[in-house]
Amino acid sequence: MSKQNVGKLIGNSDGNKPQDQNAHLVVRTLPELPEAPEEPDMISIYVKVYENKVDDLIKLLAKTAGSKDGAKIIKHLPGFEGKNAVKELQKHPDTFIKSFQKNDDNLESLLDAIQDSKLGDKLIALLERTPAGQRLFKEIADKIESELNEYNEAMLQYEQELTAYEIALDEFINPAFLPAEDESVTDEIIAEAEAKAEAELSVEDAAAAAAQAEEELLVSEEEVLVDEEIITEGEVISDEEIVVDEEVLVDGEVVIEEEVTSNEEVEDESITPPVSG
């Protein structure tokens, strides 16, 4: 495999990566704090529930003003300031009814003091001693609860969302609080990352092996060229080499022609008879 093909292989491996390989990754985001419902305007609610009941309230105050406990409370209520206000209320309650109906600010202050203060709690407890007082404040309490029903439901939902938010915040800050099923997702991500790393390593190994094979092929071709040169030179042999190759077997030994000639000379000398003296 050529380096060019190896390059194509690596390029294709990168191009074949799935586009949605990170689609299953869990992205953790900071939980959003739920928004609390808007606080109700209690003054407006008081005015609404006491509608058409202001005259009944003032008449009850006029009757209670004749008592010592009633007088002590009423003289501290908005709209009844002054030494003679309590006595005037006992004599002319209608005057005060008309005054509160005309002046919204004084009426709102009076109702707020009755419904949302310790002084008002004492006054209601005193007025509820009479049947008329019990009926009036039972009706008022029912109307207030009805007006607050929507807000109470919204507040209950907010408390549930707030609890879920606190749990989610704990999980975000401390991963140890994550549900058990999230561990499988983490294991899957790790396994896929390892498989991807192995695949990339395999591609690198293939590229290295191809490069090594190509290098060995080039070396082999160079060796073939060298061998051909050696053979060509070996075809020219000198006469000296031919003489050496022509060997003669004498007495079981391999000798060259020169050695054979020497032996023949020795034999001729031994045959010649000696000269007598």
C-alpha cells in the first residue's frame, strides 16, 4: 500500500465519523430558580370582602364602644382618634359610616388595622362574643380565603418547584448525588471514547506498516540490482583461474598441474642407474 493510499485511508476514517457521535452526551446545566408568585394585595382584598359590610362593622363597633374594653380598643383605631370619637360613635354611628364610605384611605387603614394587627385580633375576639359579630367575621374570613385560593394554589406549586430546584442544585454541585442510571451513560461514553482511540491507533498502525512495507520493497529492489552487477562481472574469468580449476588427482590427493610435473621429475631420477666407479 502506497503512502497516498494510506493517506486516503486515514482521511476516510476521519470523514466517516458519525455526526451525532456526541448526541447522547448528557449536558448538565445549572438549575433555574423558580419564580415565586406575586404577593397578593391584601388591602385591596380587605376592601373587596368588606364591600356592603362596612355599615354592619361600624354598628358593631358602636355597640362595643359602650364597654370599657371596647372603648380602649376603638379609640386607637384609624378614624376614631380624639377624646369624643368613641362617644360620638355610640350616638351617631351613621355619621362614621358615611365618612368611611367617602374616604377610601381611612377605610383601608381601618380594615388593615382590624384584619392585620394585634389590636385588630383583640377587637375581633371581642366582637365575636355576640352572634352578629360571629356571623360577620365568619363571612369575612370565608371571602378572604376564597380570594386567596388562587394565590395559595400558586404558592403550593412554587414550594414543590422550589424543592425540586434544591435537589437539582445539590446534584449539580455534587455529582455524587446523581441518580444511579446516570452511571451507565457515563460508562457508555467512556467505552465509546476507548473504542474511538483504538480505531485511531489501528489506522496509525496500518499506516506505519504500509510505510515499512514500502521501504522494504525499495531495499529489495536495490539488492536485485546489485546482484545483477555481480553476475555480470563474474562472467569474465582469467586464464590463471582456469589453471587453478584444472586439478589432478595424484595418490588420492588433489594437486595442481605444477605439482604433478614435479613428481614426474622425481620418478625419472630414481629410475636412472648409478654410474660405477
